[in-house]
Amino acid sequence: MIVYNKLVRDRLPEIIVASGKRCETLVLEPLEYRRHLQMKLREELAEYEESGAMEELVDVIEIICALAEDAGLSPEQLEAMRLGKVEARGAFRKRLLLISVSE
């Protein structure tokens, strides 16, 4: 038996059982769910930083959407907020590094 104690995607237990194995799961309470989402975000971000794989970036986006949903925002509302910031402050497309600001 391998013990994981980590948040997984919804269909993973079904996939494990279909492969002929058994697994044990627990439905987290809201505060624990949020804490595990935050831990998962750090884990997936570290994996993306290490590998640069787009698949890891997709996992980061999925976790961000889950965090937003947990806070009461739909993915569409989150995207609208993102676009509002892009309109007001820009994006990161120009690759600008701010060196200093003087009075």
C-alpha cells in the first residue's frame, strides 16, 4: 500500500478501480479543501517550473479555477476579472522588467 494523502482530480479513484486496484478516499471539509488546493497549487507550480511542460501548466490553471470556484467565482467571472486587469494595467506580453522608479 502506498499512502498519498493528497488532493486528486475527481475521476482518479474511478481510473484506479478500473485498473484493478483499490483506493481509499475522503471528502474534505471546506477549510481543509481550500488548504489542500493551496498545497496542490504549490506542488503543480513547482512541477511546471522544473519541467516547463504545458500539461503541468494546465494543472495549475485547473487548480486556480477550483480556488476561484471555492471563493464563489465561476471560471467566466475569473476570466472577466483577468481581462479587466489586462485592460487597466496590461498583460506581460512585452516582457518588461522594471528596474527603478525615481521621484
